Amino acid sequence: MLRQQQHQLLALLSELGDEQFSNGSLCRDFDVHHVLAHLVVQLSTPPLKRGLSIARHRRNRPQAQLALAKEVGLASSDQLLKRYASLISNTEKLPEKLVVPRLTDTVIHTVDVCRPLSIALPPMEFDFAPLLDFLASDTALLEFVAAPLPNVTFVATDANWRAGRGPQVSGKSLDLAMAITARPNATRGLSGPGVESVAQWARVHGR
């Protein structure tokens, strides 16, 4: 499942032109080129180097991630595509604890690229509940979620999943995932009495 999503994203990126790689993504401060660089960073940077970058940026993980992406992003888009292709073709068994975070990262950044460029999303035919469980967990606060989630109850309309306390916010799993990661237009496709709380939270904590 993870490999399929990674290869779908690779195929999508491989079709882009230089101008599209310079286009802004939904991930604040990242154009499409640096989204690709970030994906390479996530798959190739040793934990020690990532830890040192976080320390240099006073534990500001988004700024540390941006710095690493800009460093790797000095390479051309073609070079990054080749590196990404090589990394996702690695046949070594991935530790189970990394599968859901990496699938989540791939899915979120696929949307980050596709929506601003008005490109149709590739198929995502799997149960989103494990991804949403991860995004709603304390572990995700380290890299994926900008701050403790707003006091609402998120409810997926296409999966057996709900989390949180407070006014309800309902929507499809992918829209909930984009809201939880505080992307622009975070309430896209969502409804319920807690929507405004999510919108305000995302405006403050958006990445």
C-alpha cells in the first residue's frame, strides 16, 4: 500500500514541468520542488542529522524540516526524482512502526502538490482509520500536527473513525487528514458545529 502510493506520487511528479515545480504547494513555505526534496529528506536523512537540525532551530521542527529540504533542494528536480525513485525502490522490509507515518506523509504531500496544480488525485483505496489514528496521536505532534488539536470531535463519514471531544466536525477521511494537518482551506468538505473552531485553529497553526 505504501509502495503503491509512493510510486503513484513519483509518476505524478515525473510528468511536471519546471514551472509546475516552482508552484507553491499547500505546505506553507514549500514549493513543489521542495516538497519533493522534503520527501527525499524523510527517506534518506540519518536521525542524528535530523536531530541536530531540530536543535539548531530551537526545537522548531517545521523550520528544521524546511532547512533540510532547502539543503537537499539545491539539486535539480530531475536529480531529486532519481533519488526518490531509488529510495522508494528499496526492497528492505520497513519497520512496522514507520509504515503508517510514511504512508501519511506520502498521502498528505500528494494532496499538497495536486490541489494547487488542479491535478486529479491518484487512487487512495485503503482504510484511512490507521492514518487518522496516527494524526490524532501525541506521536504526530512531533512532526505532522502543529499544536494540540482543537476541542472538537472529528468524525469520518467514509470510515469507522472518530476522535476528540467537543462539537462535531464531519467529513471524508482525506478532508479530515488535511484539516488535522492545518492546511489552507482546512475546513474544505467538512461540516458540523465545530467547523469554525477548526478554521480558527488552522489559521493560527497552519504549516
